[in-house]
Amino acid sequence: MDPIAEIPEWLKTTVENALPSDSLNVWIPTNDLSTSSLIRVPRFPALKRGTDKESSAFDIHAINPSTTYSISGVRNEQQSFQVAVASINELTNLSAKMENLISEKGDTLSAENIKIKYVRYVPVQRARSELIWTPRSEDVYGEEVSGFGAPNVVADPLMDISGVDVPAYRAQSIWFIVQIPNSITPGTYHGLLYIHTDQYSEVTLRLAVDVLPLALPAPKDYQFFLDLWFNPNAVAVANDLEPWSEDHWKQIDSYLDDLVSRGAKTVTTTIVPYPWKVDWLGGTKHSQTYIGYPTMVNWLYDDSGSWSFDYSLFDRFVETCFLHNIDRRIDAFSLTPFDRKGGWKILFSHKENNAADTLFFDNPDTEYKKIWKIFLQDFENHLSQKGWLNKTYLGFDESPREVMDAILDIVSESAPVFLKQFSIAGKIDTESLAASLSIFYTDFPERITNKNENSLILKKRRDDPTKTTTYYLCGDPAHPNSFTYSPAIESRMLPWLSAYYKLDGYLRWAYNSWSDKDPYNHPVFNFIQGDDYYIYPGKSGPVSSIRWELLKEGIEDYELLKLINSTQSDVAIELAVSNRDGRKKSVTDFEDARKILLNSYKK
């Protein structure tokens, strides 16, 4: 569960000194079940420096067999917790087993509603982007990264396996996801959790789940607008599948199920090949991610000089997303190139022999615009026939205002309906063009005021029900963020920030644009680690991560805010988003914020 074959003796000594017992050590991270998911358990525990006397969420407190460890939640939400295990000796067949939890009234919370996963540790690697524009890794991570360069590793993937062997002098975290059914009777449910190893006696923990009367909506009905860009081609490449084969479509289904479990709203489509290219070796161009996005619309040019367009892949992908209840909006990328230095181009195939070809333009000149107008007119007609026109937006990623202005006449003279259906992720100066705008996080003021120009723009958009406004993160800033080694607590905070700025939701440009076919061992391609993916590839579908589960639980917090709509909501939000550097944030902030909401609801 980590890539390290052998560790030096000094590191073994460090771990041995940090563990309370030379036998089996079992503890609850943060020493509180309700906050235990908010840190990544270091693979190699270490004592604090001798001068540091303050208690820490990373302190190891052995479990007390007579103590009942508890969490609480409302119906139709999930709550995660962790149990950590370590020894100076090798542990084989480490596994956990949960029994049914029973309330005082005799009702049952089935063990089937508690998913058990085993945390995997991945190497921490440098990225090219750290030399150019993103923060350095050491400006991001804190105690959650361990190894002291021998090498460094961090907890992130959550493996769905039956158990694991743990080498000596390593900690292993077990992750539990309690899914509280909508139909369950409120009350406190008690049960036992068993930790097994071949080397030691079984350890028993007493657990309690307090189910509260409120119920969240189903994820497909969340108000939170989650916009994550799904790369179906990455699924094919990572699993050695023929793109768009039936086996590939089966895998796509599993990823769409995963996305809708978080309330994803958008269908990410490509209307041109590889919209996101950057400069690469030897003056070449490469997709900004290891695995690029081929087009879902084939542009065809015949010998008579006529253009036609094959939408068969586009149609099936949209229809498949709709079947999975991802159907709020279709984003079509992209009329403007991401790589503006490389010039403007149109990639197409010759209809007679399907040979690929490219037309190059120094700028969006008359011929370029003419061809795009032909496409947009045809695209509008096709969408009208499918009944999708009012849901389809032209997507633009960080296109500067001057670039956007350069293509307005193309749209206005061919398919003006799209002028009111632009989806833009970028700077706030494009606001007037965007029906859907995702603003880069660093454009936001620390606090919304009536004196700040950006604050006034946000207020104007909030008052317009036809506008959707979210914020997005990418390789910047250092905090808050959701890189592989970002403090775990920051992923839970992200939806609270949407509530703080009174936004509709959150966007990230990459859900699964993996760094390699094997991102477990090669976690970096170009961008700072984890910027380009939330989840990992698995043989039968996506493998979750700590940050992916905590993002969901933050979205559930947002839904709870909307459900309760308390006069105390602002107090709760202020607490939740205080101290946005997760290395310094209190792990109790979210639980305390939820208590404020729930107590105000009871009153």
C-alpha cells in the first residue's frame, strides 16, 4: 500500500519512538471519531519536536475498549471516519468487520450501509508547474506527508479490498463510510467494530451513530452546482480499452454513477479535437494532461468543398449522461483555443478516406470564421432536433476578454442563440458575456463588501435567476485546495466557501485526467500533484480518494445549510471558512458549525 521497498533504520527508530506500544497500536485519528476523517494519517508516525508541547490532531491516543466512539448525521447523507493501526512488527491480513448497529427501539442500521476501504499511500513528486506558476509542494503540505524524503508518501486513494498486509514500522488507516438511509428511524444506533490481524488478538471498538430527524435530498436533486470535467478517453487509456467500444461504455457508466453521487450537473463534451494543448518538447504541442480529449464531433470535408459533421459520439455520450441524471447543462468545448500562441486551427477529416488534416490560421480571419459559422448553424439545428438546444452552452476555459471579443461576431452571425449561452471559466472581466460563470478563486475578495467592485458584480449576478455563478480552483492557490497532499480538511471546506460567497457551486477542470496509466506510482505529469484528478482508475470503475469523499461531505453540509436556512447560518459559515490554510485549521470547525445549524433548527 506504498511504493517503498525498504526504509532506513533512522526512520524505523523515529516510528518506534512515536508509537505508544511495541505491540499493536490502534487509535482514532484526532482522538474523535466525528473529526477523524479530516486528516491524512502519516505512513510514518513521528513525535513532535521537543519544544512543541501543544496537543495536535496527529497525536496518537490508544483506544479505550470501554469508550463508545460516536458520530452523528442526518438521513440520506454519509459520514466518514477512520481507525489507524501500526506496529513495529509486520501485520498480515489486517481487516475490519462491522456488525449491524441497533437502536434502543430495536431498529437496525445494517452493516451493509458501512463501506470499509483501506487507505493507500502514494509517492509525493515534484511537478513542472511548480517551476512556473503553481505553489511549491512544501508550501502546501504539512504533517500529513511523511517519510522525511526517504521518500515522502501521502495517504489518498481508498482501496476497496478485503484486507491488507502492513510492513513493520508503518501506520495503516482504515476508512469507513457510513451511509445513512433516508428510510431509517431517527435514534442512536450502537454496534461493535472488530480489527483483525494474524499477529495479535482481535481489537473491539464500541461505536454509536446518532441519526437525526432531518433528511437531505437525493444527490441528483442537490442545489449545489457541481461542475467537474470528465475525460472519458482517460478511462479507455488507463484500462487498455478501445475508445468508445462497448467495454469502454460500461466503464463510463460507472464513472457517471460516481459523479452523480456528488450531484454533478454538467455534461462535458468536446466539439473539436484536443481543445487543451500546450507547448511541449522540441517545439511540439501536447495536451496539457497526460491523456487528452479527442473530439466527440467529427468534422468532415469532401472534395466538393462542403462541410458536414458526425454527431454520433456526441449524441450517445449526452444521452448516457442524461440516463445517469447528469442533465442540467451541456458544455461544448471549444470555439477558442486554449493554446493561443499556437495560432488558430481547424482539425478535420477528409470525407472520402477519413484522413486527418489541419487548417492553420494566424488569427480568426474571414475563412476561419466562415467555417465556424457553418458548424455553429449545423450544431444549432442538430441540438434543436434533439431537444437539447436550451441546455447546451459554448464552453470557454480561461479565454481572455480580447479573445472572447474576437469570436462574438462568429456566434452572432451564425447561431445568436448561443450569445446567451456561454459557459466561461476564467477572470471576472468576462462576466457580462457569461450566463454561466466560474470565477478563479483568487479573484474573490477576502470578504464581500459593498465597496469592492468584484463584490458588486457578484451581487448583481446573484439577483439574476438566469445566471449561474461558481468558483474554481486549479494549480493555485496553495490554500485552500485539493491536491493529493493538500491538508485533507480543505476539501471539506470548499463547498462552505461557495456558501460564504453566496455562489451556486464549485468547478474543477479535471475529475479524472490522470498523470499516467498508473497514477498510483506516477502521480505527476505536468501539473502539481492531484490538480488534474480527484479519483483513481480501477479495473471495474473509479477508485475513490480521501479528498473525493470529503468534497461530498462538504456538499452535504451545503445542502444542510439550504435545508435549515437558519438565522444562524452566517455564524456557522464564518466558522467553517475561518483559517483557510488547513495546516492551521481546527478539525472541530465543521462539527461546531453543523451544531450551530442543528441547534437553531431545533429551536
